[in-house]
Amino acid sequence: MHTIRILLALLMLSATAAAEEKPWHASDVVLGLHGGIGQPPGELSKEEEQQIRSTLEEALLVGRKALEEKSATSLDAVEAAIRVLEDSPRFNAGKGAVFTWEGRNELDASIMEGRQKRAGAVAGVTIVKNPIAAARAVMEKSKHVMLAGRGAEVFATDAGLEIVDPSYFWTKARWEQLEEQRKAKSSSSSSQPARKSKHEWGTVGAVALDRHGNLAAGTSTGGMSGKRFGRVGDSPIIGAGTYADNAGCAVSCTGHGEYFIRFSVAHEINALMKYQHLPVEAAAEQVINQTLKKAGGSGGAIVLDARGSFSAAFNTEGLYRGWIGRDGEPQVRLYQ
Ligand code: ASP
């Protein structure tokens, strides 16, 4: 009897040690988010870095709070978190959206829930303050999945969403970024706009799990700086930039959109989990760091499954990301 007790105690001790070694962020997550690829390490001032961290933390806390209501859904958390990031000039979404080559802001967003796989998206909107809210309205108040341009704007106006003058999206940092690209183009022989300038990336996205076990994902962006007008990236495309499936996972992506569309990245990660039973981390790594990387597509994705396992994969130097669990402690990371 005495020996059995000792054996039991030893077993319990080793179980605790294993639980402590396990990266906690991989489990019990209720909300994860990203703020895009961001800047390589060392390019942000301490102050800028602090502002980005605190906005990501605020978005996590606001999103988690939205989950506390009894009737709250993962969609509520995704929308609430993304709105915080859209309202900040620091991210390439909403207020901080990048400019097209012609000097306008054209915003894209999408949202999806994993139980019935309902989805909504808007593309190329110029006057909707929070495109993620418009994407949700398309999902809940129309019989369509995606509305673009003027049609999306009229729909958002009729749905009672906040409408702003296009000048609301003008920020000095984004304008200077476009100017740099224009200068680089005129001083080079290339006929293409220069790529990868400072601040180019910064799309935002969120994935959430509610108490009913339902997943949701959303993504919002200004697209890629210096993009051709009318260009639509992966962010509003269900299966490319965003996907949610309770039987698989919730995914939000960021990166060079054309590659994410061609490789159906969000859906591909979900399919690897659903049909090959890969854990979130392995599924995300395989698509982002093998398939996409080999093809030359840079970017990353955040993934959450219905058990609360969260992972962020990226083939870039960093990915602004954060997650929060039932303990309510926001966790934020910017680089590798
Ligand atoms: N994926 C976005 C797009 O291509 C850009 C980004 O994530 O930074 O529009």
C-alpha cells in the first residue's frame, strides 16, 4: 500500500512538471490576434514598440470582455478586438490603412463563424470607419457573402454603420510610406512600384472561441501600400485570409495577399487539421513555412482550435501577435 502511494505521488509530480513545461499559450486560449508582420527587430523606437504592445493588449482585453456576457459569441470577441486595432493609426487597417498608388485608401475585411460556416466580407471600401463591422453586417443582414466598392458602402450606410469622410484614413506615416515608394520607383528603371518599404505590413486579425465551443475568425486590412486601385487581397476572401470551422480551426492570415489567395492558405491549414488530424502548430507550420515559403510568399497566420490550442506561424522576422486565456492575462509578442 505504502509503495503504491509513493508511486502515485511520483506520477502526480511528473504530471505537474509536464504541464508546467508545456507552453501555456498553446492551450486554454479564448482569443488570439495579430497586427501584421510589422517591422523587423530594431526598426521601431521604444515608444512605438510600447504603443503597439499596449494597443494589442487593449484589443485582447476588450475582446475577452466581450466574451464574458452569457449570450456572447466568438464573433462578438473577434469584432470587438479588431475594432480596437482598426481605430489605431498604428496598424494597416481602419484608421491606419495604407494608400493605393493613386493616393486613396481602399479597405478590405472579412469575418466567419465555425458552427454553420456563415461568412461576410467587404472589399475596396473607402468611407466605412470599421470594415469588420461591415463584413459582419453582410453576414448577418444580407443574403450575400461579399460586397465590394460602392455596393458595400451603400449597404453599410443603410445598415446604420459609422460612415466617415475618406480623409479620416489619411495618416502622415502612411502617406510618407507611399511617397517613399513613388520616389523609389521614379529613381529606378523598374516599371513596378518598389516593394517592402517601411510600415508596409500591419493587417490585423483575430480568432476566438466562446463558451459554447464555437470558433470565429476575422481579418481587416488596408491591403498593400502602393497597390493598384481596385486590387483586392486575401483578407476579405474566405478560405484565403480568413476561415473558421468548428471541426477544424479558426484562421486569420497576413502577408503577401496574392500568394495567400493562390494557396488558399486559411482553408489549407483547416484542411490539414480536419482531415489529417495535425495539431494547430503543425498545420500552420506546414502551410506557412513549407508550402508558402517555397513558393516565395511571405507572411503568417494565427490559428485556434475548438479545444483552445493556439498557434502563430510566420516565415518573416516577426509577427505582431497576442493571445489571452481564461486567466485573463494578455500575452503579446512582436518578433521570433
Ligand atoms: N494580406 C494583406 C493583403 O495582401 C496585406 C497584409 O497582410 O499586410 O492585402
